[in-house]
Amino acid sequence: MKNIIFTILTLITISTFAQQDVTVSIHQNGWLEEEEDNLSYYYKDLNNDLDKFLGTWEYTDGNKELFVTFFKETDYSCGNAQDELYAKFTYTENSTLVYDTFANYDSHKKINGAVFDGVNKMELFYDEPSIIPYRTVNPPILKIEFLTPGNLSVQPQLKWDLEYNTHGNEVWPFRIPKNLILIKQ
């Protein structure tokens, strides 16, 4: 009888102090009034808003060509989980391969994140494998916007704006153009 009571009390104690998972919309990431310490949050893409960005996108302009493929995954870090985008890309100039993160992709994602600005706009962390060092204190931010196909465009487009504030005589450290329009492949 003592063992039964002890087992019941142990289970009640464990369930009382166990961390609970709470699923909330990815759009609330960073916007919740207060995250409770005893809860683990999963910022889930409940409405599949990330899906419109998935797949391969292409930019070509004369001698420059960029292929970017966006993937969706769940990131488990900082005690919480969140659905996010990450990208692999190839970039060529004058038919010479400059970057290929498909072939040389380490565990550090070069483009990733899940911060929404509305439904069709996102901000992502950007880390181009540049040979020119750049500051990580105010890191570059890649802003992407899904452009819905209109009368003139049959394929979806993705607006790409790279934001990075240079200081003084600092050289722009990135090879990939900072403002482009990519076409869905």
C-alpha cells in the first residue's frame, strides 16, 4: 500500500513540475507578452505561410546567375522549437562558380530564419561565405518578399533585399547583388 501511495505521489509531483509544450503560430515568435518559464514553446507554421517560399528560385542578369533553394525545417534551440526556412545556393559570375553551398554545406546555415513582416515578407539571417571579413555585431539581414503572380507574370517572384550598414571606409563584403528579383523554377 505504501508503494502505491508513493508511486501516485511521485507521478503527481513529476506531472506538476514537468515542462509543458505550447504550440503557437510562428507569427507570434518574439511577440508573446511573456513566455512562462515552465513552458516550452513550439512556434509552428500553422497556416503553411512558409510554403510559398519553398523550392528553387533563379536570378540571371548578364554574367551573374544565382540559384537559391529554400527548405523548411523545425529548429530546436534555446529551449523552444520553431519552423523556419533555410537556403542553399549557387552563385556564378562570368561562368565561374563563386559559391556553392550545396556541395560545401556545413552545419552553419548561411541563410535561415523565420521572422515575418506580414504574411508575404520575411527577415532572415544572412551569412555569405565571403572572403572579405564583415562585422557580426550588426549582422546582415536578408529581407525577402513573395510577389504574387499578376497579369504580366505567370511565375511567382521573390524580391531579395540584403541590408547591411557599412561604416567609414568599410568595403561592401558581399558578391551576390543586394537587390534582386528571383523567379520560381
